[in-house]
Amino acid sequence: MTENSNEQYQEAPEELRAPMNEALEPDLIPEAPAGVGEDAPVSAAEPASDEQKADLHAGSTEPKNVKPAKVKRGPWTWIGIGFIFLALALAIFFGYQRGVAMRVKQQESTVLTRVSNQLELTYADMAAGSYANAKERLLYILRISPNFPGAAELLAQVETNLLASTPIPSEPTPIIPEATPEPEFTPTPDLRGAEEVYNHLVAQIQSQAWSDAIQTVATLKENFYEYRTLEVDGLHFIALRNDGVQKINSGRLEQGMYELSVAERLGALDGQADGARYWASVYLTGASHWDTNWQQVLEIFEPLSQQMPSLSDESGLTARDRYRIALYRLGDQFNGQGDPCSAVAFYQRSLEQGEDAQVRQNLGYIQQACDASRQPEPTPIPPEPSPDAAPTEAPTEPPAEPTP
């Protein structure tokens, strides 16, 4: 039986023998029982177990059909896409805002240039006594820049001077004002090239011709607005800053304060310029109380006379002069209230700030009044008796009798 089986195995086709050889691996052939030699006949192969099949399948080198895994997009992918769209939206938004800001800045610069020119002409008209023209110019400034600092106060001052200079007729007659068209004040166009005007501006800055440099900047912006705007604004700031400080030191406080306020819109002011503007404002505040509140005038000009003693306005009175005058005028106020001794103290402080013959003379009179008020009132002296008068004796009582 065994031999027949071996013959059948040898006669089997090659296709059937190959699987059988693969199934019978050397390590899977069971050991022969004891007493059986090498020439013992080989029995038929037993069927492989489930574990053997699993080991054979694991050791097979044949490729397996593996399905490709799906690529899943995590939340970070969507966050990155959202971030890209957000950055694009922000770039569009800020670009639009920048364009709007540049347009607004251009409009403000044009308005400031016109206001600067008109204000310079206004001060020139006021100096010449042409208050009507100055009023028209100020009304024009308030129309194009209603919140411009100091324009409303200057208009009130011009109107006051205009009323004071207008004669009042004995018989009032109705006055019908004529409608005048709104004046257009445009600078004369300069036909020179932008480079030539710019070089002229640089030369004016180097020679410290600040007022001329401001006019040149106005011409350059009017005719060649887009030409080297950054450099022109820088030179404009330098001219306004220095000319403003120079005008404050020369007594033109309002003009200097205005130019410094315009310069501050172009760049930050340094400590000296900002301090000059501050003390000029303090001076004008103290001068506004002149002849109405001497105590307030004294409180304002006392520190000012120590910090900026030579600061003055167009009246020519320095801060020290106003402090000296306020002292003896306040002394007059105390003297009029019946307190000459307090007045003496203010007069003496006034003379310490500067000698004044009239103040010295008035101090002598007030000192006499103070001394007189300090003298005690005389006590009345009883009258002396006359020698012709009969002496009067007081009645005497008889002595008392002794009691027994």
C-alpha cells in the first residue's frame, strides 16, 4: 500500500506535486518513531492544522491587495484657509483706509495753507487799520475751518476795533449794507519749475529766512502739490517752528502761537517751542484781566515775571512791567478801601521790581496815612481849678460820744 502510494505521488503531475512539497516544510514533518531507520517507508502526509496554515500564510511573499487609506483633512487645514482669506480681507480694508486718510490729509493741508495765507493778511490789515478787510478774511477762515483755534476771538477783537473806529452820526440814518461777493484770495502762480522752487526753499531755510520760507512752501504746494511732499513738509515744519518762536519773542504772541499750532500738525514740538507757546498763552490770559481784576493779574504775572521777564505783547509791556504795575494798582485798591498799611506793602514790592518816581511819591503819602492810623487817640486832660474859686470842704461829722 505504501509503495503504491509513492508511485502515485511520483506519477502525479508537476502542478499537483508543488503544493504538496510547499505544505511539507522540514520543520513541519513529524519525527519518526524510535526504531525506524532512514530507509523506512514514508507515510502519507497528514493534513495541516489551522495554526500551520496561518504560519504558511504569514510567511508567504505574495503581494496582498491593500486598499489605499482616505486622506482626511484635519481642522488645521481649514484654519489655515480661513487665515488666508482673513489676511486678504484685512489687506483690502487697510488699503482702503490708507487711501481715505491720504485724501483727507491732502484736503486738510490745502485748507491750512489757505488759512495761513489769510491770517497773515489779516494781521497786516489790522496793523494798517483796515478792520473791514480783516473781518472779511476772518469770516472766510471760519467758513472753511470753523474750529480753527483763536479765529473767533480774533474776529471779536476786530469787530470791537471796527465799531470803535466807526464815527456815530448825530442823526442816525438807516444803512443798507451792500452785498459783496465772497473774496477769493489766491496766491500768484509761480511758473518756475518745481526743482527751482524747492532749491530756493532750501536756501531760505539755510539763511534762516523763516517767513519767506513759509511763503515759498505755500507757492510750492499750490502749484506742485505732489512734488517731494515728505521733504517739503519737513522744511515747512522747521520754518513754522522757528518763525513762531521768533514772533513770540518779538511780541507778536497770537501770530507765533498760530504758527506753532500749525507746525504741531506736521510734527511734535520740542520743549523750547512748546514752552514759548505756553508762556505766551499765560501772558494773554493775564492781560485779559487788566484793569478789571488786579488780584488775578498779580497771581498770573508773578510767576511769569520770574520765568519769562522780558516776554511782552504788541503793547511793549513786559511781564515784569505788568507785575510791577499790578502791585501798586492793587495797593491803590487797598488804600481806597481804608487800609493804607496794606497798600504800603504792595507799593514797596512794586518799587523793588523797578523805580518809578510817581509811585515813590504816592508811597510817601500813603505811608503818612498809615502812620496816622497807627497813632493812639489822646486821653482827655481834666481842667485845672481857678484860684478865685472858694474851696469846697466836705462836711465833717461830729465825733461820737464815748459810751459809759
